[in-house]
Amino acid sequence: MTETDIEGLERKFLDSEGMRDEHLGIYKKLIAGKTQIEGQDGGVVTSILVAGVGKGLFDCVIVAERIEGYNAAPKIAEEIEEIKKAKGTKYVQCPMVSKIGEAVKSGKRRIAIVGTPCEIRAVRKIQSVLLKEVPQVEITAIGLFCFESFYHDKFVSKTKELLRIDLSSASKIQIAKGECMVTVNGKRYKTKIVNLEEMVRGSCHYCDDVTARLADISVGSVGSAEGYSTVIVRSERGEQFLDLIEFAIGEVNKDEISKIVRFKKAKVKDRK
Ligand SMILES: Cc1cc2nc3c(=O)[nH]c(=O)nc-3n(C[C@H](O)[C@H](O)[C@H](O)COP(=O)(O)OP(=O)(O)OC[C@H]3O[C@@H](n4cnc5c(N)ncnc54)[C@H](O)[C@@H]3O)c2cc1C
Ligand code: SF4
């Protein structure tokens, strides 16, 4: 997708009255938040989905559930317990958009979807087509910050070799500040992220959208304290759903986000 395509989709789906930042893209609000739900970080994503379904504002949500090994699969969820069960980051590719057609065919019209920046770009392309065919469809796109993701099988074998752990037993994986930390049976194992370079999916080497520029609301960990989510609100829709939830407010370091975006852009440029 070219920069012109992206800007066209920003104008179509986001709040063009919002501020435009060279590194963050279009945004209305930048905050750090910690909710009552213990998610990957501040639980903001799961809290928004739970509130939207609980208040009858979403017919369904599309989340990534953990399946065998350390794999993930997209799931159409309508129940709060299913949404809570799918919390937490899976650092592997998950074809989220594949579920939009199924949801629409089964009569769902108000759909929320979570995804990495590449998935959110695909969501906007599909949404552009859907709007002509089924104009009643309303999609709320919740983007996750993403620096890279891994090939599942290689990730499993490399962590076995480096850390002597079975990734299928991992209760949480956190990648931050150059390290990959895996929790297995309450014990933490870590390795430097450079040791996992070969496991990175090919397409990630050419992707420079770290903050999900086309999402209604983007959520990550970079820029806020441990246990908080960094939240970028980009559209009125995103603001409406963030307003549904309660959270403790923390401080955001915007420079940290800009730094990671600049770093990724430079890495992509070097590859070209
Ligand atoms: C591959 C990947 C790489 C990431 N890299 C970074 C990074 O470099 N820096 C950073 O700041 N943040 C990164 N994140 C985002 C971060 O890990 C958290 O997901 C984010 O901060 C939201 O936290 P939360 O507590 O609000 O989420 P939670 O409340 O725990 O909810 C997370 C939601 O994301 C969904 N989900 C989990 N994995 C996937 C997936 N693979 N594809 C689609 N949906 C998924 C879950 O189903 C759940 O609905 C990454 C996320 C992914 C998936
Ligand atoms: S780095 Fe880019 S291509 Fe790779 S998973 Fe993240 S958003 Fe997708």
C-alpha cells in the first residue's frame, strides 16, 4: 500500500480534524491506561470489547484465541467470557480479516475487530468494498502496536533451543525493551530479541506501520509504564468506545513511540 493509499483511507475512516503527527499518524488523544482487567498490558483492548458487547453496541467481536502449541486463530466472539479468554498477545500471525465475511453472512452488522497494523490495513480495504455492498455494516478497528511477529514453528523450536522451554506451556510472552520474556509455570525465562531475528516473518521486514495508523484506536505498551496500555485514539468512533471504560490514567512518553517508529522505518529502508 502506498503512502497515498494510506492517506486516502485515513481521510475516509479517521477524524481528519485530528492532529497529524509524523510518527503517530492521525490522532485525537494519546493516553496511558490501566483497567481492572489484567490483559497483556493495561487490559484496555479487552475492556473495550467487553464493554461494547455488554452494552449491546457490538453484535460480535473478532479476537485471536490461543490454539494448540503457541498458535493463534481468529474467533468470532459474542460472549463476555469468550472475549476475556482471548486476552493476551500471541506473537504470531493470525488471519483476523478472514472472519469478517463470515460475521456479515451470519447477519452481524456492528463488528469490532482487533489486529496488528497489517491486519487493520486489510480490514479497511475490505470495509471499503463492504460499504458499497452492505452499507449497514459498522466496523470498529482496534489496532495493536507491532514491531514484528514470528513464524510459529521456528519460534517454538528456537525458544526450546535457547531457553529449554516448551512454548505450548507458556502462560505469557512479553516482548519489550529488546528482550523476550516467557513465563512458564510461574517462572520467567528471557532472551535478547536479536537472538530471535531468524524467526521473524518475511513480510515484517518490509512493514513500517508500528502503531496501526488506520485503526479507530491503537493500543500498545511502548511509551507507558509496565502494566499500562498506551492508547492512541484516532476517530470519533474510537473515542466513543474508550469513553465506555474506566481506567487509571498514566503518563505517556511520546518520544519513546516516535523512536521505535523511526527505528522501524530505518530498518525497512535498509532492506530496500
Ligand atoms: C504480533 C504482535 C506484536 C506486538 N508488538 C508490540 C511492540 O513491539 N510494541 C508494543 O508496544 N506493543 C506490541 N504489541 C501489542 C501489545 O503486545 C498488546 O497487545 C497491547 O499493548 C494491548 O494490550 P492490552 O492489555 O490492552 O490487551 P489485551 O486486553 O490483553 O487484549 C489483547 C487483544 O489482542 C488480541 N490478539 C492477541 N494476539 C493477536 C494477534 N496476533 N493478532 C490479532 N489479535 C491478537 C487478543 O485476542 C485480545 O483481544 C504487539 C502485539 C502483537 C499481536
Ligand atoms: S510487523 Fe507489520 S507485517 Fe509484521 S505482523 Fe506486525 S504489522 Fe504485520
